[in-house]
Amino acid sequence: MTTLTTYHKTEYRYGEPVLLGPHRMMLRPREARDLRLVSHEITLTPHADITWAHDVAGNAVATAQFNQPSDHLIIESRATVDLTAAVWPVFAIAAEAISFPFLYSGDDWADLGSLTAPQYPDPDGKFSSWVEGFVLQRPTDTLSLLKDIANGVSTQIAYQGREMEGTQSPLETLSRGWGSCRDFAVLFAEAARTLSFGARIVSGYLFDPETRLVGSEGAGSTHAWAEVFIPGAGWVAFDPTNRSVGSKNLIPVAVARGIHQVVPVTGSFTGSGNTQRSMTVEVRHVVIEY
């Protein structure tokens, strides 16, 4: 088990005092079978009233209401977590799902809903043809197929960190031949859905104290990956950026159908059109105990 603290700071600077609208924050680490949340707090400058709720996916969402103008906004999230994910996980896949293709049960199919449906247009079938290239035969081993797709993303697409907002569509990532971790996550999830797997996007942090992983920017960084629902094993994490399976090195914060639904901080302000001067993000982890 590894116990560590996470610190996530988002800072906005404005050229003049502005009226801050409600801000929606998804910063609380998401508890799972291999992550226990020991403590968490959010600090805001200027002060705001915070209310908490869970969204449709069970993510903890904080909403801040401000009552005074300010020329800056600082959002600090501090958490302590216990990580117990195995380096080489073993997944207890149900017998009926060991080989692809398989059918989800009626209940699973109904509950997975749009998580099994592709989210992006593929008018010429180029993307589906690319996905089919990984299916060498039918039937084939389910877990091996998903691993091959995840590895194929990172071998065929060059990783390129990107600070600007927005995410490329799967076809854009394929045609450009490069992408960020969120582009990789979207590409992999769309590939899984093209084969009728239930898949969801995950946002959170990459814990990489030795900075060996491709998607790491220092010992801690924000990160995106995907999870696929496999009967018996449940939601299995696939990080195509770093060619890893399982939750080792991953601290999930939010899950959703689309990447736009798991943005850590969203909000608004009222002021002159060019008043926002800067936005910076800082993430760091400190290991308490290995």
C-alpha cells in the first residue's frame, strides 16, 4: 500500500476585479476498490460558499458561490489517499466474457446505455476499419484484444502534451498522428465502443514518482485514461498513453461518457472581454508511506 497526499492548485488572474459566477469543481478523488480516500478539502480565495452533490455517474461535485468581486481566483484541493492497486493485476473475467465477441446481460446492457455507443461521426468507415484491424479472428481473447488496441494507440500515435483546451476527435488524432493523454483516452474509448464494449472516460492524476511514464510531467500531473466494463472483472482501467492496464499509478477523480463532462474546474466571470490575464495549474504528490 502507498499512502500519499495530492495537491492541485488552479489559479486565475484578471486585469481588474470581476464578478465571479458559480464554479463547478470535480477535484475529490474517487474511492474505488484499490483507492481509499482518507481526507479531502478545498480552499478558495476569495472565500466562497461551497455545496456538494453527486452527479449521475456518482462523481462528487462541489459548486462554489462567490459574493465579492476579485482580481484573482485560487482553487486549492488537498487530499490524502491509500493506493493498493497491484502492479500486475489479475482480472476475474466471467466465463461468458473471456472471449470476444460476447453479449452483456440484459441488465448490464440497459445500464451501460450510451456508454456502448460510439460518440463521434465516422461517415466513411475509416475509424471502424482501423479498429477492425486489431480483431485478428473471432472469437478472440477479450482482454488481449483490449490490450492490443490500447498498445496500438500509443505505438501508432505520438504523444504530445498540450496545455490548450479542447480534445481532438478520434479521426483527427488518427489523421494527425499525435495527441495528448485526453486524445488517447477518447480514441481508445471510441474504439472499444465501436466493438460494443461499454467504456467511459476517466480524469484524475498520474502518480509517477520516478517520472518514467510517457504522460508524466513531473512526479504528479493531471491525466486522462479510460475504463472498459468487462463482466466479472467490472470496470478495468486502460491507460493507452502509458500502455498500462489496471489502476497502478492512477488516481481517479471523475468518470463520464465524454471528456467534456470531467473537466476539473468550470465557471464564469463578468468583466471586460480581455480581462483574464493568466491561468496556471500546479499538481504535486508527496509520498507519506510505501
